[in-house]
Amino acid sequence: MTDDLSILCLAAVTVGAVHTALGPDHYIPFAAMSRIGRWSMQKTILVTLLCGVGHIAGSIVLGFVGVAMGLALFSVETIEEFRGQIAGWMMLAFGLAYFAWGVRHAVRNRPHTHLHAHEDGTVHTHEHAHDPGHLHVHTHEDQRSDTAGRMTPWILFTVFLFGPCEPLIPMLMYPAAKGSMWGLICVTILFALATLVTMTTIVVALCMGTSFLKLGRFERYGHALAGLVVLACGVAIQIGM
């Protein structure tokens, strides 16, 4: 391995990790959805890796197509910028829709009181909410929550599939210009691994850190808050474009 390639490989790992760590949209949506959706750690890691692979794959394919066709760096980066705009708008739409659903869920799940009368004439009340974990059966509400829970990972995957890894394209162009296919593959693999490891590590750390937080009576607003978090990430992407 030449000195130039060694430096480029080190840069791929560093840039992949730093780029991911500096982009809250790479990990905050997963931590928020995991916390509110009560995902297991295994599911959280799986969804994060799946979305991370989708996030990187689009840029890898575009980069290799650009190299094969001899497209100028400016042309490829213009396409990446357009993909980034699409991803930003998709995250905005998802965050807004999830926030609206969360508000509706909170309103329908507001605590209410039931009156109970016993044969001995004793009357008492108790307060409860239509939470999926509640012992009473509330089929329709539970089914809507389950549907939203199943759809969320795939919506996130679609958003990240369009989201570009901007630093990867210029890094691929250098070994391509040198005619080094080994360098091209090496840079791609190292950048991808650094990105995935950083995403997963931060998501796991956030999930473990927030697992001790108890929202109490505000738990029913969790979905709405998660929607706001995703919406804020979408706004951050658009501002950063």
C-alpha cells in the first residue's frame, strides 16, 4: 500500500466518523423512535444498520457510476445535492406527519375516570389511559399503534436511502483518477465501516442514557415529541444544504 493510499484510507475512516458524529440526523431519529416505540436494543441496532447501509449505498453506487462514466466531480456532487434536498423534505414530511399522529394519539390516550359500583353499595373511581400496555382491551387503538410501529423503520430507511454521504464522492475520485481499483474499494469499505460503527455506537449510547428518563404523565406525548425531533432534523438538513 502506497503512502498516498494509506493517508487516504486514514482520511476515509476519520471523515466517515466525524461526518456522522457531526450530523445529528444520523442518530437522533433512531434514538427517539427507539425510546418512544419501546424497541429492543437488538431491533434498534438492526434498524440503525439497515438505514446506515441504505444511506451509504446510494452514494457508493453514484460514485462508482461517476467513475465508470468519467463524470466530472461537479456533476456527481450536483446529483448528491439534489438527493440531499429530497431526503431533507422527506424527513420534514415524516416528522410533521408523525407529530400530528402523536398529538392525535395523546388526545385519544388522555387519562379518564371510570366509575365502579359494587354489590355492597360501595362506589369508587379509578383513572386510566388507553395505553397499549394497559390491561384493558382497546383493539382499534392498539392496532393503529402497532401499524405505526411497523411502518416507522421502513419510512426511516426510505429517507436515508435518499440521503447522500457527501464526503464520499470526492474521496472516491482521487484513487479513481490514479487508476487504483484496490484504492477505490479500500476507501469505500473503510468509509462505510466508520460511518456504520459511529452511527450504531452513538445510537446505543443515547438509548442507554435516556432509558433512565421517566416521562410519567407526559408519556402519552412521547410520539408527538419524537415527531418534533425528526422534524427538527429535517429542518437542520435543509438549513445545512
